[in-house]
Amino acid sequence: MEGYFGTVGYQFEGMHRHLPRTVPSGLGRWRAGRARVLLGAARGLGLLLAGLFYRLDQEWKYTRTGYPKNFMIIAGKPR
């Protein structure tokens, strides 16, 4: 149902959603500023890459290697 590129896109989307949006107040002004920039850039990059990998998965269902998710099996009772 989904190839490896869809799985990679899912991981990037999770990175976008779950990285912290705030930094602890005890980091100090300089470190907190760097952390905010880094986290904001990582969230934005995660969202961009998620979309690109989802699109690639729609065009090319690569399942030979990696960790594809959402497998489906169709079974039937022997007659």
C-alpha cells in the first residue's frame, strides 16, 4: 500500500509535528536564539521533505529495500 518513500515522508512529517516549538528559559539568550532558529528550520525542512517524499511515493512505489509500512494481505479459505 505504501512504499519506502512514503515511510520516509511520514518520518519527516512526524519531525515537523513533534519537534519542540519553544526552548527552555534556562538556556541563555544566545543558545536559546540558536535553538529557535535550528528548530524552526528543521520543522520547515521536515514539512517540505515530507511533501516531496509523499509525491515521489505516489509516482514510484519502491518496496525492494527499506522499511515500507502499511502492508496488506489478501487471504482466502481453501475450497
